[in-house]
Amino acid sequence: MIGKLWVGLFALGVVSASSRADACVTFYEDVNYEGASVSAGIGDNHWIASEWNDRISSLTLDPTCYVEVFQNVEFGGAGWTFSGNTARLPDGWDNTISSYSCKCF
């Protein structure tokens, strides 16, 4: 059942995954790049999916990329842009990310 759910989310474009080698951003469950992690390629993700919604505490970025994160789905609520690795999200951002857009130059 869970496998079918993930396949469905990938098919809908709700969840995207990349290997860390080609990742624009890698999100971590805990500070200091610890705990579970998920990597994503370049692009927009209007909802990070329930598995990762409001669970992110740190992130790493490809050196040529930046990520805009949002408190709500569909890029709603407050937003913040990160342009480098962040071992601890700023006050008010720990466990609040629901959507994001990752770009590289």
C-alpha cells in the first residue's frame, strides 16, 4: 500500500527524488545534517508531501544552487531563500517548510 502511494505521488509530480550526486537540495530531519534525508533536483514542488511536511531542520545545497522555501503549500505563507548549506534553520523555520523551489545558475 505505501509503495503504491509513493508511486502515485511520483506520478503526480508531488514528490521528486534525486541522488545526492545530482541534487539541487538535500533536506534533513535534524540539525547538523543528521537524521533522515531526502534529496530533490531542480524545480518547483508545491507540496513537500506529508512524509516531509514540517519536518526539515537543516539543508545542503549544490554550490551553484539556491532554494526558496515556504511555510504553506502552493508557495504560500512566509518565504525564505537559502543560498548555502544551513546546519540549523533560522528561528521560525525549523519544522515549518511545506513547499519549495530549487534553482541553479
